[in-house]
Amino acid sequence: AEALAKFQEGDNGEPKAYKFAVLHMAHFIELIFKHHIASKHPLLIYKEPFAAKVDKNKTITLWDAINFINNEATDTVTPTLKKDLEWLKRLRNDIEHHKFKMEVPEVRSTIGRLFRSVVEFLENHTEIELESLIPESTLETFQLLSDEYEFKLRAALKEAEEFEEASPPDHDDPDAPPPRLDCENCGNPT
């Protein structure tokens, strides 16, 4: 819910909010994969589950969880998803250490891909019905991120809007082309 709320803030013109969307998304994904492992057996969440005395302060990492999941069934966590998770991990670490450069369009598209991949994982490998857990205030964003075509369309419209703002029409030249045209295929002003 927090990642979705921050994503909404970013989409509504607060680019700094994307930084928090990234942080919350990273935590969400780690907890989802660890939850999946714990559902197999509660002790598997710990670093050394077979020790005489389990240290409950040391849990497995996200990558331990992914390796476990892929050992159950090869490429359940696909190479593409792993690549996106690596990107998320690097950006999260950079944010936490205050040394980051964030390209907002890349953040938007990668979070969208990550979100769709995690939703697909949950639908195929868990009993979690994520949509039922989403607050009403962020449900529209959840649905947008879950629908790849709608997400790409919205991203294209946002890019066209930003281009239009940066390239206003030349009112002195009546023959100048407008910065946006209606797409013949989708009917949207791109």
C-alpha cells in the first residue's frame, strides 16, 4: 500500500516520492518471497534452520529466497525478474546511502514490471489474493500497474505531455505542426 501511495504521488508530479516507492517496493518484494518460503516451513526463514538453537535475528536474504524458489521449480523467478530485482537492489542501496541518480521514466517502467511480475508470482504460487488487500485509495494505481497495456499507454501519454510542456506550439507560425497528434491506432494524443 505504501509503495502504491508513493508511486501515485510521483505520478501526480512529486518526483521525489518515487524514491520512497522504490524503498517500499523493495521491502514488499523481499517480504513476499520470504513469506512464500516460510509457508513451506516456518523455520526455513532463518539463516541456519537446522542449528541446535535457531538464531531468530538472522533471516535469509531475498536472494536466498529466490534460490530456494528456483530450486523448487527452475526459472519460477525468471532471469528478467532477477535483472529487475538487481536494479531495484542497487537503486535501493544507493538511496539508503544518499548517493543516487534516479531517472524517473526508468523508475516508473521498472516498478511497473516488478509489480506485474510479483502479482503473477502471487497468483501462480501462493494463496494470497493481493487485490483484496489493496486500500481503495490506491486500487486504481494497483490495477494500472497490473495491466501492462494500460501502464504503457499511460507512460506514453505522460511522456507526450512532458514533451508538449517542453515544446509549446509556435503561435506565430500557423503551419507549425502541433507537438501532439492523435494516434490513428489508439486514438490517444501522443
